[in-house]
Amino acid sequence: MKKTIFITGSTDGIGKLTAIKLAGEGHSVYVHGRNGDKVAATIVEIKELTKNDNINGFVADLSNFEAVKELANQLKNEISSLDVLINNAGVYNSTISQNNTGFDMRFAVNYFAPYILTNALLPLLKNSESARIINLSSAAQAPVNLNTLIGQQNESEGATYAQSKLALTMWSFYLAKTEPKINVIAVNPGSLLNTKMVQKAFGKSWDSADKGANILSDLAILESYKNASGTYFDNDQGSFGSAHSDAYNETKIQQLIEVTEEVLN
């Protein structure tokens, strides 16, 4: 059965490779990026590579929360149901340390943006017979400092990146419980995959970006993962595993969600 799939951050890296793979299997794929020219070029490239004309795209800066809300509105105006949402977009290094509302860029793009976008798209996901949300976590996970989360304390790029990825994982588990009809999976696509973000941050890679794209596309559509909601897939191990212990701490999760709702509102 062909799916309607939206992938954030899909003009390069594992997001783009995932889009190509899923388009090649005949699914309707919506790509996303910050740069309109890159989005347009990506759509043309995927159509040519896959001979699939059901490829469209959206342009939005995910560090800007108003732009994230507008992106959701555009998607809701375009389609009536969404089968798969892959929150792939992420940032490690950034020339700008904070977004336009004073949040650390890593928290803004890696956690707040998917939180806002996903909640706005829940009506579309609920219109699908078997919706899935795939959230891009990481092997790098660190306890969330709530003062850093809300922009009252500054920490290093590495620290805030790891905290943002744990926050995303904690929220993934929360969402899986609060939306039992939607399959929500957090995934570490693999450590130091050969992407622009990794090369810029570390100057080296351990594995090909295809490793990440393969697991993302599998988690998105394979029947074998249809009952995996509320789990964490560790692609370094090639299997489901355990996230950071805080991801299973109900008190800390509740604190995170309450603070998140408070600052966003």
C-alpha cells in the first residue's frame, strides 16, 4: 500500500537518501528544506532518479517557530491525511547560537520544531489508518537542563545537542502513550554517518549515510515495525535498545512537557 510521507531536512544527507529510497518504492513523498532552490532541485532530482512524479516540497526555517506553524498549515492545505512523518532535520554546528526567540539553536531545531510541527499535524496523522512518526534521536543523549532548554543558561554545542536529542526521545515516549493509535519510534540512525552535519562538526565519519537512510525507510513502512510504538531503535547495534535512563523517568518527562508547553505558550 502506497503511503504519503513527509520528511523534514531532506535536501541532503540521510533525509534526502531516505526520500529517494521511499520515492523509488512508489510512495508520495514531501521533502523539506530551508533553501527554496535546493528544495526545487531535490524534487527534480528525485523525480528523475525514481520516475515517480508524486514528489513535492516545502520551504521553512525550522528554527523559526512561526515558520514551523506555517509549514504545518501549508501541509494541511495540501493533503487530507499523512501516513508517515519523519522528523529528520537537525543541527549541531550553527553560525547563530540562538534562534529569533532566544532559544539555543540545537533545542530550537532538534526538539521544539518537531514538537510544534508534529502536534500541529496530528489531525492529518489521525486520518491515516496506520500512522507513524519517526523521530531522529542520537547515541549522544544527556540529561536535560531545563534552564538551558528555556534559554536562560548557555552550554556548549555538544552539550546542548545531546540534551536536545534526549528531550526528543523523552517526548517521543510521552507521545506514544498519549496517542496510542499512532506508532511513534525514536531512532539513533547511526553514529558519525557521512553527512555534512557530521563532517562539519567532527571532520570524520564512521559509516555511510545509507546506513541511516535504510533504517529510516524500514521503520517508516515495514510491517515488522507496526507494533514498535514507544521504543528506541539503536542503529549502532542494529536493534531496539535502551535510551538514556531519563527517557523512562515519568517525573522528568512530565517536567519536560510542562516546561515545553509553558515556554511555547
